[in-house]
Amino acid sequence: MNKKFYMVLDTETVADARVPYDVAWVIVDRAGNVLERFNGLVAEVLQNETLRYLVRKDSFSKRKASFYLDEEHAPIMSFEDIFMFTTRAIDMYNCVVVAYNAAFDIKVLNDYANIILDGLDFFCEDDEIWDLWNMALNTVCDSSNYVRWCIDSGFITEKGNISCSAESVYSYLFKDSDFEEEHTALSDCEIEAKILQKVFERKQKLVTDYCSPVFRQKVWKKRLKRK
């Protein structure tokens, strides 16, 4: 059986425009060993005055603007170059693409590619894509221990549900209730690669298709009744 490799991918987007300005991925094996890293900032976005303003506006409210605007931490390159680097890596490693809430990242990249690359999709139909959110939901989050951790540590959504974000799952797995995501594409890839490794270690059935999971209060009670 051939050894499998996984491209853990993440994007950061301009919230008001839903266009990607930060794209990153790490190639890992099943044991979590990192074979290659990539991070590129999208020139068509960061060199556009209006979109750059939206990045700054979004960064001040949710992130650190200096990551993208004052101390650019990754090379600025054309979206076409980011596309080429990514597709070549997928082909070279014959890897599975994995993303947390994959439906979001795949749609954002495909939609932007349709505009910038004259109707091309970023990913092809033959690419195998897994949703790490769904994988975590059905292995890590589906337990009374996880629910108790979220309640005790304050990982509750604004609507009052148990959080199943990458940040809360990573915090639970590594018992770090003070952990906060940096919300840069590469740093998010790094923690999601560690989540993927932990999911593999559980040796449970993997549910890899796209999902939109919500933990409501009745689900908490059901999980907490388990021994």
C-alpha cells in the first residue's frame, strides 16, 4: 500500500468581498511529519487599494493588521503563481487536500480562480478533498469529555452552543484552554495538521465529506449522560 500524504490548507479572506488574500498549506504524512510548507499573499488583493483597505479594516477588528500590512510575513505573489505552486504539490505528492470547513476554502479559491484565471477552477474534479471539521466532529467532539472541557473552559459560541472550531478542538487535544489562533493561513495550517494527526491516532472511522455541524444544548445533555 502506497504511503499517503496530506495537504492541510487554509485561506484568509476579505470578509466583505470573500476573496482570498493569504493562502498556505503544509504537506504531512500520517504521523504528522511535515514534508513541505508554502505561504503566499495574493498580489491582486494586497496591491488593490480598495481591497487592501478592507483587509486593514478586517484585521483591526479580528486580527493583527501588522501580519499582512506592516510586516508582511510571506511573499506577495500572483494568484496564478499560488495556483501553480499548489497544483504542482498536489500532483507531486499525490496528496489528499484537507481543510477545516473545507467547503468554505474550496469555494473561495475556486470562485476567485474563475475570475482571475479565466474560468478555471483552483481544484480539479479528481482532487480528493477531506473536511477536517467533519472528521474532528465525529472523533474528537463526539464525546462527553469534549463537551465538559468546552463548558469548563468557556468554548461556547455566541448562540450558546458548544464550539467545534479548530481553536477549541486544538485547545482540548493539547489541554491548553488559553490557546488562541493567530488567524494567519500558515499558523492555522500548522495547528490543523496537528489536529489531523490526533484524529488519525484515534483509529476511528473517518467521516471526511463536507458538513455544517452545530452542537445544540440537547446534544450537550446527551453527551454528558455517557459514562
